[in-house]
Amino acid sequence: MTMAAMFFKHMKFFLVPRPADLVRVGVFEGVVCSEVLEHTADDAALAEALLRITAGTLAVTTPWTRVSDPGHLRVYTERSLRALFERPSEPGDVRVEMRDKFLYLTYARTG
């Protein structure tokens, strides 16, 4: 059990080895992906999978600056993060805020 699962017993947590496997967990009204995207080899595939399982709101966080974590494959700008989630095939309102060292993206499905 992860620390997050111990603290937030009312929530579901999934460890999914590949983005394509994410669709097997179901569809949820609210989805959170925190500090994962920058570690993922195929971030576009993960973004697509997250949109597919989000029926309502998706929240994504990622650093916008280099941090001392060798597992980070990339650093996003507000523009590059937004581009991953703005898709004509997935109608939604995408907002990105920058606070401290992090970008906070929210996606609210509109269609």
C-alpha cells in the first residue's frame, strides 16, 4: 500500500505500467495525476489515456523547473503542458496555473 492510499482511504489509487493499460481501470468523475507526467517516456500517450478515463475533472501537477530528481525526463512550460491536453476530439476547458516550482493543470470536460 502506498502512503497516499494509507492517508486517503476513500480514494482509489492505481499503479499502471503502461499508459495504454490505464483505460482498464474505468472512468471517473475526478482524476488526479500528480508528479508523474515528467517521469513518463510517452507523455502524449499518458495524457490521452488520462483524458479517456476522465468523465468530469482532471488535475495534473508537474514542476516547471529542473529539480534534483534524476527520474525527470522533461520540464514543461505552461504552453507545452497545455498542448498535451487541448484536443479537438476531447472537448474540455483547460487551465494552467504556475505557482512556486509547479504547474497546475485542470481539465474540465465540456462535451
